[in-house]
Amino acid sequence: MTRTTSERHTDILNGYKAGGSRFNDWAEEKLGNLILDDWEWGAINMRWEIDDRFVMPDGVMFGGHIASVADHVAGLTAMTVLTQTKERFRTSRLETNFFRPLTLPHATIEGRVTNASASLIHVEADFHNADEKLAVRVHAVQVRRMTG
């Protein structure tokens, strides 16, 4: 199997990393300020600058919002192993395990593909709080599909 991300998906990921892409704009509006620091085949590193829009009155992030970000992270991670321009994916399973609360000011996120077959991409992602302690671990399965 080739270990080269398709040109289309490379452009999307590099655009996200550079900032100012339509994907950055969408994420900022819906999920918050997610910064793609680095990516490579099968892995991403991100930073989530948490803002007041997504914090409950007690100062803790709402778990459902974290799960939405987790789905976004799993998708970006899965994208790193797409080798064909017409390949797409859809989430078929998302499990979000909470260990500690996420709070202001930020979280760091490490996503990794644990297995990529012809039809499924398995992803794990760890969210660390500002104290660098594991706060959330995500397990996701993405189903590959072709367009056109």
C-alpha cells in the first residue's frame, strides 16, 4: 500500500495548517479555534484554543461539544491516509472517553490512525488539558467511500 496522501487531501490539510481556509473558517465558527500544528501520514497534532462560547458556567467544557470536536479531529486524522483524490469517508463509530474536564485556556490533541484497510480507517485521538494531563481519549471508525 502506498503511504502517500492524495494531492487533494494534502492540499486540504496544508491549507488547514496554514490557516484561513474555508475549513478553518467553518471550524472556528462551529467548534472554536482549532490549529493544525503538524500532520504526516497517519497522524496529526493540534491545539484547541478554548473560548468562552463553549464553556459552561462552572468553567468546564460541555462533553457533547468535545465529542463534536473529536469527530472533526478523527476526520482530519483519517484524511491523512487517503491515497486517491476521489476518496471520502464518513464516521461510523465515535467513542469519547472522559478522564478529566477540559477548561480554558487550551487543549493539545494528538490523533493517530491505528489501522487503515480498504474499507475502514480506525483512529484514536488524545486530548490533553493545559496541565498536559490526558483529559479525553477518542476511538473512531471512518468508512471509506469513493465519489463520482
